[in-house]
Amino acid sequence: MTQPWTGEPEQPEGSPVIRDRRRIDPTTGAVRAPGTTPGARPPGTGAPADGPANGGAEVEAELAADVAAAQSLTAELESSRAKHTALLEDLQRLQAEYVNYRRRVDRDRSVARDTAVAGVLEALLPLLDDIGRAREHGDLDGAFRTMAENLEAVVTRLGLERYGEVGEPFDPAVHEALLHSHDDTVTEATCVQVLFPGYRFGDRILRAARVAVAEPS
């Protein structure tokens, strides 16, 4: 007796039934719509237990799994992005702290160097006074003159500056008045004699100029 055609290739009796449930047609490359895969029954004729109805449930399950996987990947991406942002902020903070530390160390090193140099220069001031007095009396000659000039050149190179001249206005911030007099030829307190020159190192006064001051009568 002839059996009705079901859309499936005839299989020998007793052999396993093979159904093609691939969603992509291997011949045309098109996506197969549910219910049109080989072995599917026409609508309204009923479906076998493992037919299109079961295949549709599997498709929905696959889609749900894909959505869940996409959501999981999105969550992982957001988590990785948040960690990256936190690490970047930590790196920027550490870099700023390092820059501030370098600046502080450089500043402290400069202050320590200036303090040490200022201490040495201040200890040499009495020697520079002796050299100045010897020069005024004409006793600075020969090898002593050469040594004195070399010493003055060294302290000048280190940043020592000598100041204090006759005729400049008296400034109590940089001058020390040892003598005081009145003079009608001046219009303000004026240094009329420099007893000991003043010395400064940068903005630091190592010794104020010791002067005689004259004021208007």
C-alpha cells in the first residue's frame, strides 16, 4: 500500500529518522522560517512531538540564551570600564603627588644649599674686612694681594654682594647707624660715611652696612 508523502525522504523501515533542523538552508543560504524545514507538516495537519512546535521553543531558548549572554558581557564591560576609570584616577593622583614631592625635595635641597653657602660666606666676612682695611692703607701687595683678589672673586661667584656707599639714603632695613649727626646740606637721613660695608646673599642680609648718618638740622 502506498504511504502519503510527508516531506521527508523515505527511510527504510526500522532505520533511524533524520530530520534537517538547520536554520540556514545549505543550498540557498537563506534563513528558514519556522515550519518550513524539511520534514515539517503543512499548517493545520498537526505536528509530530519533535516537529516545528518543539523547534520554535528551541529557537526561543537560544535567543533567550543569546540575550542573557549579551547582558552578561555588557555588565562585564561596564565593570571593566569602572575599574579602568578608578585605576586611571589613582594613577593621576599618584603622578600629582610625585610631582609635588619632586618640587618639595628640589625646594628643600635649594634652601639647604643656600643656608650652607650663607654660613660659609658669613664666616668669611671678618677676613674680607681685613682685606678691605689693608687695601685702604696700601698694604695689599705681592702674593697677599693675589690671594685676596682670588678670595674676593670666589665669594662673588658664590653670590656674595657687597653694598653700602656714601651719599645713599639711610634705610634701617639694610643699614646700621653707628654715628649720628646733623647737616644742613642734606634733605633726608643720608649715609655720610661707611664704617663697615654691608653684605647680602640673594635676598638675605648677612650683615647690615654700618654707617654714619647725617640728618637735616
